[in-house]
Amino acid sequence: MSTTNSPLHQAQILLEPWMENFNQPEPNRLDVVIASQDLLSAAGALETNHWGYLAAITGLDHGVEQGSMEALYHFCTGPVTLTFRVSLSRENPVVSSLYEIIPAAIVHERELQEMFGILVENIPDPSHLLLPDDWPEGVYPLREGFDSAELAQDYQPDLTEKTDRQDGCFVIPIGPQHPALKEPEHFEFTVDGEIVTGASVRLGYAHRGIEKATEQRTWVQNLYLLERICGICSHIHATAYCLGVEQLAGVTVPPRAQAIRELVAELERIHSHLLWFGVAAHEAGFDTLFMYSWRDRETVMDILEEISGNRVNYSANVLGGVKFDITDEQKETIRSGLNFLDERLHHYMNVVTKDTAFLQRTRGIGVMTREQADQLGTLGPTARASGVERDIRVEAPYSFYNDYPIPMVVETAGDLEARFVVRLKELLETNKTIRDILDRMPEGDLKTRMPRRIKAGETISRVEAPRGELFYFIKSNGSDKPARIKVRAPTLCNMASVVTLAIGHQLADIPVILAGVDPCFSCNDRAVAVKPQNNGWQIWSWEQLRQHGIDFYQNKDLVKPE
Amino acid sequence: MGIDLQNTIMDRIATWARINSPWAIHFNSGSCNGCDIEILATLTPRYDLERLGVKLQGSPRHADVLICTGAVTRQSFSRLQRIYEQMPDPKFVVAVGSCALSGGVFQGCYNCTGGIANCIPVDAYIPGCPPRPEAIIDGIVKLLHSLREGPDSTTESQAETENRRFA
């Protein structure tokens, strides 16, 4: 317990001057009540002492009767979470922006502002993050009393196209429909000749309003809704939700069920990384590699289909356990599939580290130093490729990662090549862990009984999705429906790095830099904005941009890597 | 579909060409990605949609078929209409996945308008969450079949299905 307690103890000492009250709801959590005027100084104290990173900001509306709202600032380090609880009045909720201290806070704050109507003072960009541009003024979807039927009646869609492009800028708009990334987002890159000088992203095309919808569904129904946040990492969303709800209910899941959860999560990681590998290779102009990796990905899709019956939304989890067992024949199928994949992964490793043409697109491109990665709050393989040791499976083992540990894979170069290598190495380790699970799978039940109503309380659940840390905040008020579920997916934290990395690079490198962080917009749909500058503009399609990238490197003198 | 594809000899030639090689464009109107990765999987070696002449196209101006997923969020509503308007006639829309059909699991969410058909006319529906690649291929083949046989014959008889399978 000392590892859990000491950072929290340290934080308690740091926050002494501003702390109005504190509470330790779970051994690895500390809730600190802070007045809104002290927020900046308290966050500053954590930042100057390098205590953790800002993981998410959750808003809570306590309703008209209580007349109060709360903003929760969650800071994480290792297995512990520190939460600032800032109480606000419902009539005039105001907090100050943490942007000056923690630049990555801006996206969380913009979300808080538009969803709850909490005014964030001194925020550099107060525009809509997730909601549409034609959203009515003064309507805040996550406040109590918001009625979606009423909104649908009064909603006036604005079908005219808006451009906020400044004249005298050379801007290349991309999306929301573009053939490369299979998700709708709108990017604008400002360029000076070949060099990118500014970038901005408009997200929210895939914002569906799931957090609000969870409040209208029962605990069991939500499992199926949350699984459909993302079609790529569906299992991990359901796992994070189940872990949180089980923690609230005080239910322990049987060991065999936990092992199966981990097994499916790791199989999902293989499918997700291979999917990314193919798409990233496509962005780099290497379509053969794209086709090969997607062919090999079908191996793991077959395995998932055989054990769960579905290719994409496996629906492995139920509250209190899992739905299906793994038979001995299935174990054999999985093992032979893994043998094939191991062989292919070694081949791919050869390709990404030795192929001359490929290395020209990746080595030394999009370099993010350790300090930058830390400051921008990147997560998952993107952070690990820059030498930041951040992996929830190792730092705060959940489910069965204590019994079947997985080593942390870290690369130090921080360029695109490192991001390829780190993911491929991770897959080799994943394969070993899956074999380990298959060899020593505990016997026993697949699920335990869960109550229909969950005890009142709040909990935080953090898991390692294929793209990085996934953060769930779950609040129950003792009924059969949750009071609030907050989801913070890893792409949010990684998108900040894309815009920063893009600036100063060749235009031709942008598609592959963008793909390098493995963005997943349906998961979270958020934004970053940087001011464009320069003169004159022209429109290129994504395809033209990609073609330009390919041509640029074909015409460039081939430099052989040593 | 509104347009007679078999009227003149030139129409017939154009329709014959279109059926043999329809160019498709893909748009995600706020789906969870599940359908989108399955659409992408149909283009890769295991399923290989290109053997039926289907080519995924980047620009709406070159496309015959709009393959569309998702429950149409408010933000993408006008974009979807604009993409549809940019496509040259005759054009066909395939809605893929439960959300694209009816809003699916996201029904009642404040930012979803619920289904592609609320936004643009749809010619073929492929249900599933997400549909398997085989189902997507089958849906597209059925669409092509209806082009050949005229707008009224959207479903083929069992015998025709068997014929096609073994042709």
C-alpha cells in the first residue's frame, strides 16, 4: 500500500494551504475540496512539483433543488487519482482556465463550458468543441432538466457553409469526408511553401451525446451502449465500465472471468494495432503493406469470431463476469493463430526498421521529445515511443494483469519509426501474455450475481485501451440508472501532439504524422486549434496531398540509412 | 431511383458499364467505426470487393454509390447532404449498419437525427451491428442487380440467387 499512499500523502502536503476539506473514498483516491478562486494556485503547486498529469475534468449538476454544480479536476500518477472538487453556484458558475499552467487543459475546459454552461474565464478559445456550430445558445445538454425531445422540436439547422478562414492565408482544408481516415473530422493546415505553419481541427462530427444517453438507460442497457462508443476498442470500453460498476457494487468477479476479459482485451489490441499499422502504411504510400497487414488481421478476427460469435462488437462482458467460456479446442485455434502472427510480426519489424523507402517516411519525422510528450499529456504507445513510461496495465494493474503481467515497451527516439516499433514490439509481448493466460487459465464460474440497483457512490476506473489510458468516472445515486458517466478517451490527449508536431514539418509528412498517434475520433471527438498565418490559399484534396507526399519522396535523392 | 436506366441504347451501355464497375465513396456520419472498419475489410485481400469491379473513390464527383454509415449527427447532417448533392446522377445510396438504418443504439441521443433516410434518399439498407463483410458485399450485389433489372425488382428470387452464386 505504500506505493499507493505515498504520492497521495505528498499531494496532501502540497495542497495544505488551499485545502478546505478532504476525503479518501477509495484507497487509491483522494478527493480535495478547493474553492474556485484557489484553483489556479493549487493546480500550479502540483505542476511545479511535477505531480502527475491532468487526466480529465468532470462536470456534475446537482439539480435545481440543491442549486449547485461541481467541477472535478482529476489528476493521475501511477495507480492513484487526486480529484479537486470545486463547488459552484448553479446561477453563476465560473472557474478560471488552467491553460497557462497546463496547456492540455483547454480541451477539457471547452467541453465543460459547452456541456454544463460553466463559464471558464480567460480561456483562449471559447468556441464549440463537440456540439454543432448551429447549436442554440444557452442550451446545455448535460445539465439536469435538458430535454432532447424539446431540442429536436426547436432545433433550427443552419445549412449554409461557414468559413472562418482569414484572407491572405494559404490553407489546405481536409475533411470531413476524406478517403484516408475512415472518420469524419475537419482539418485545416496553413502552409508557407512546403512547410506547415499552423493547424486546426474541428471535431464533433461523430459526437452522438452518449454521456447524456447513459443517464436514461439502466446499468445493463448501458453496457451495450458504451460498447458502441468505438467499434475498434469496444471491449475495453465495456471492461472499464464493468470494472467501475463492480467496484461500486462491491462485487468480486470470478478469476476465470477476469482471465477471459484480459484475453479478449489483448486479442483486441492485436486487431487494433494491425488495423492501425495498415492504415499508417497506407498514409505513408505503402499500400502493399496495408493489404498484407489487413490480410493477417483476419487471423485475429477469426479467433474473436470463434470465441464470441462476433467480429467487431464481441460483447464479452456482462456486469459481474463474462458471457462465454474458452474451450480447449478454441485454445488450440488461438495458439496456432498466434504462431502465424508471431512470424508475420517479425517480418513487419524487419520492414519498418530496414526498408529504405519506408524509413525515409518515418525516421526522424515528427520527433516528439520526452519533455514534449510529458507536457502535452500524451498517452499510450504515442507516449511510450517518446520514452514516457505510462501504461496502466503496468502502473495500476486492473483485472488480472497482476497474475499475467505484461512488460512495458518503451522506445526513446520519439519519431514515427519509434511509434511503429513500439506497437509491433507491444504485439509480440501481447502474444506471450495471451499464451500465458491460455496455459494457466483458472477454473471456476464465469459470473457472479449483480444487484439491479447499484449502491450510491462515485468511482473512477482506468484501463489501458490500445491507444492509451481510458478514463471512466461513474456516479450512482442508488437507483437502477447511473447518475453520471464521464468518458475520457485517449485520442483527446494525443491530438494535441499532432498539431504541435505538424508545425515546421513538410506538408508531405502530415498524413503519416496524423496517423502516427492512431487517432480514434468516434471514441472521443475533441479539438485543438492553432492560429494560421500567411498569404493566399488553395484547396487540395486529401488524395492530392497524399500523392504529393509520395511524389516528393520519389523525387528526393535517396539517402541510404546506415 | 427516379431515372430510367434502360431508356435508350446509350443508357443501357452506361448502365452496363456502371454495373460492372461501380465507383463508391464512403462517408461516416457519426458511426462508432465498427461498420467503417468492416467496409475497409471488404476491400482487403480476404473479401476483395474489387473483384466485383467496386472501387473506393476519394471524391464525390467521381462516385456512383455513396456507402454511408452512422446515425447522422447534427454536425454532419448538412455535410452529408452536400456530398450527396455533389455526386453526379444517377447516384445510389447504401446505408450500412443499424445506426444508419434507424439510429440503432443511439436512438434518442440529443445529437443524432436518426438514420440516413431522414437526410437523403436511400436505395439499399444493410442491417447489422456491424454487418459482416459478406453482408456488405451481398447488399451491394443486390443494388447492382436492381440496376440491371430496373427499380422495381429490388429483391431477387431464390433461383436467381443460386444462379449468381454458382455463375
